[in-house]
Amino acid sequence: MKVALRIAAFVFGALVIAVIVITVIGSRLPQEHVASRSMRFSRPPADIYATVHDFASFPDWRDEVQRVEMLGMVEGRQRFREHSSQGTVTYEVMESVPNEKLVTRIVDRDLGYSGSWTYAIAQTDGGSELTITEKGDVPNVFFRFMSRYVFGHAATIERYLAALDRHMRER
């Protein structure tokens, strides 16, 4: 019985120390970050823009998105809500320049993170290049630590681009 109690006390102590270390490190990381990734496609900019701008079709090609609610215009901006394996997030379109640029931002304020994505589409020889730039704000110190050291700031962008690449190759 004494051995079991010592093991339990050791495990509990290690967890407490880990939480303290994560909190201290997270509090010293910048709250805001910028992450960017690019991918080339053998499709014209119009095809890329049409796909990334068709929010309702995201469940067709993004595995983690279960459904999308189109919420219409709110204060002159298109809004949509993604339901995914990571939860529910509401977005709005801040800027839209057909075949060139799309900017979306998170509307929700209770997620522990917020920010925007800028999709820049450039014509290239034989297709186009899509660059997604995330400007993130992570006030929660625990999530800030996880985002920086466990997931990586660009992880969601990388998953998105990989899914888009698969989708474009299948079309």
C-alpha cells in the first residue's frame, strides 16, 4: 500500500510540475503569431479561388469538417460556421478579390484563440500558387504553449493545403 501511495504522489507531483512549467513557458511566449505556407497547383487561379471560397463544400474535401452552416450577411460580411472534429468556429469574410485574394477571420471570442487567414493566389507557369498566412492571437497560456511546441502554428494551414491538393488532383 505504501508503494502505491508513493507512486501516486510521484505521478501527481510530476503532473503539477508539468502544468507549472507549461504555464510559465506559455506566459513568456508572444500572444500573437504569424505563420505562412505556400503550395503550387497545376490549376488556374480561378479554380483555386472558387474552391477555397465555396465554404459550403468544405465537408466534401476536408476530412475534419463535418458540416458548414452558411449564416448569410452580417453587417455587410458573409459569415459561415464550421462544425469539425475540433469543435465549432464561426468565420466572416473580411475581403474577397476573385481569383486573387480572400481574407477570413474568426468571429468567436470564447475559443482561447482568434485570428485571420489571408489566402493569396498568384498565377504561375502552368498553374497557380496559393499562400495562406495566419495571423493568430492566443491569449490562453496553456494553448499558446501547445500551439507553439506541440501542434505548431502552421499545422492547420498544412492540413488545409494537403486536403486542397488531394481535392484538386481528384477533380
